[in-house]
Amino acid sequence: MKVLVPIKRVIDYNVKVRVKPDHSNVDLANVKMAINPFCEIAVEEAVRLKEAGNATEVIAVSIGDKSCQEQLRTALALGADRAIQIEADGDLDSLNIAKLLQKVVEEEQPQLVILGKQSIDSDNNQTGQMLAALTGLAQGTFASEVKIDGDKVNVTREVDGGLQTVALNLPAIVTTDLRLNEPRYASLPNIMKAKRKPLDVKSAADFGIDLSLRTKVLKVTPPAEREAGIVVETIDELVEKLKNEAKVIS
């Protein structure tokens, strides 16, 4: 079974995000970048499927300029067998990404596509669902457990009432939740081996897709700074402030 894992290059989650002075976007100058945490979980799950004998090949794919090769090499160090970079400059929205991934799915014919449910930069939570719609494949979103059962994959997902398990006919698309697994660290030998694993570069223009944006970022602003707290003398004063100032009780 071939498993395809799309990954995204994002600001490292430990880095404090800065907004450009003109509020046009986030400032990426001299900022540490990393694999999107949800995508890293997807890579880990694909590698575990291979280790369990359920998958024969894990392919990592990323869309962007040459800088995203760093994250692809990280995915290779974590256990992916080969990588594909779809070279594209400028911003792309979720639909553009899904259309490009659709072409990769058509070329590679994977039995399973595992991707993060969302990226920590745009937080759209759209690409997996759009890809499923474009390819016509079954989808299991927000997976907290994935089990291969013959020609099906059983996906357990958290819902309001508890847990729901859906059986999907392969090929299928699965998006990962945080509770699915804990990604491993890349060892030094595997980092060295990753440098010799194949990484193919393809141009987005060769796929013949209209990549014009359908959404536009109007303004980016940092979250409001938290105001300093106050000390109250009595319970009555606390209740009064919660009721009349904070308006959290009635």
C-alpha cells in the first residue's frame, strides 16, 4: 500500500509570531520554520503503518518554493521513502493546494492520503475535505485512531457525544487530530540517510491549473494585549465586577 502525506512549511510553534508594520501579513524574516505539527503527526502515522507492514511506501509532498525542501528532508528523516516538491511561488489558498494535490494523487495513485486536519498559520481546516471532494475518495476527518482492515481503513474520530468510528473503502483520505500519535524525533543517522533519499521537483505550472487566488487577506493584526488584573477585597465586590463590568454572570 502506498501512502501519500502532504506537509506544509509553517512558523515553528515555539516562535512568537510578529506582524508586519503595515499589517499586510505575518513577518517571516529570520524566523525559524518547521513542519506543521498536524502534518508531522500525519508523517508519523504513515511511518507507523509501514512499520506494521500495512504500507510499502511513504511519499511526502509539499507545495512552495525551494525553502520547503528543508521540511521534506525532515519528513524523509522521520521515515518517508521519497519526497515531491511542487514548485510554486506566491500565496496559494486551500482550493489551489487541493487541486495541485489532486494531480499528485492521480499520478501516484496512493491507497491512502494522510494529511493534517489544519495548519497552524491559516487554521482553515479545508484542504483535506476539498481534496476528498475533488478526487471523489472517502474521507475520515479528525482521526484519533487509524486501523487498516483489509481493503478498508477504520478511522476513529472524536464527536460531541464521544467517539465515532467510520469504515472507509480504500483508497481514502484521512486528516489527523492531535491525539492520533506522538511524533518521533529524527535520529542523526536517519538525518544523514535523508540526504540521499530521492526528492523530485515538479513545477505547478505543468499541471495546467488556474492558481489565481479566490480569497484576499485584507489586514493582519496581533491579538489584543491582556489587561492587568485587579485585586478585590471581598466576595461581594468580586461578584459585582463579574456582573456589571465583565458581564459574565447575570
